[in-house]
Amino acid sequence: MKRSGFTMIELIFVIVILGILAAVAIPKLAATRDDAKISKGLSEVSTLVSELGAYYTAHGQFSANLSDMTNVKDANYTTAFTNGHGVITYYTPDNTGNSESCVTLDVNNSGGTLTVAAVNGATGNVCQGIQNSSTFTSDLQGTKHFGGGRVSF
């Protein structure tokens, strides 16, 4: 009677090959996850700039309530709006799973300006990816003027 099956050597080779594949694939999956979070963060900061600018252009001033101007959920006030001026901070996850401030948006009603800046000292991969991306440094960072004939980027 002939028995069919795998020898112990064949099983060991399969396990070794699966281990090598896992060692290569797992770091790639983690990097892909970070890239997705960076893309999401850039998209949300861009949406914040666009929606705040559209609100100011339509109403002639920024609202005291962030929820009136945008639906972006990772942005929070860090200072209250007083005299038409305030700072909004966009948060990202740091490397330990906590939130860290990554980007600030300084709004000013008197000049219709919105200044986007990177927060210094960010340690998380996601925030550093956002701050170092060419989209952030060339398109988003800096002061934007809204309202009337002065709209500029």
C-alpha cells in the first residue's frame, strides 16, 4: 500500500518560505497604511482651506463655529475666535497612537486671511509625511487672501 503525503522536509521548506514572505510583506503593508493616512490628511487640510475660503467669500467673514464652515472632523479649535481671529489645529495620530497637532490654520476676519503652517516638533510618521509633502509645502502652506477681488492662492 502506497501512502501519499508530504515529508517533514517539504513541510519545513513551506514554513520557511511563508516566513520569508511574511517578513517582506508586513513592513510594506504598514508603509502603505501610513501613505493612506498621509493622503487623507493632505486631502482634509486642502478641504479645510477650500471650505473656509468659500465660506469667507460667501459671507464676508469667518464664522465663530467651525462646524458652520466645514465638515472635516480632525480639526479642532485651539484658541477661541475673538474679534474675528482664531487658530484651528489639524490633528494626526503619532507613533504611539495618541493625537498630535500637525497643521495650524490661523484665520483673521479683518484681512480675510488664512495662514496655513506646520506645527514644529511633530514626531509621528503621518504628520511628518504631511509636512514634508510637496503638496503641503508648495500648495497649502502660506497665507491665502479671500473675499471680493483679492482672492489669491
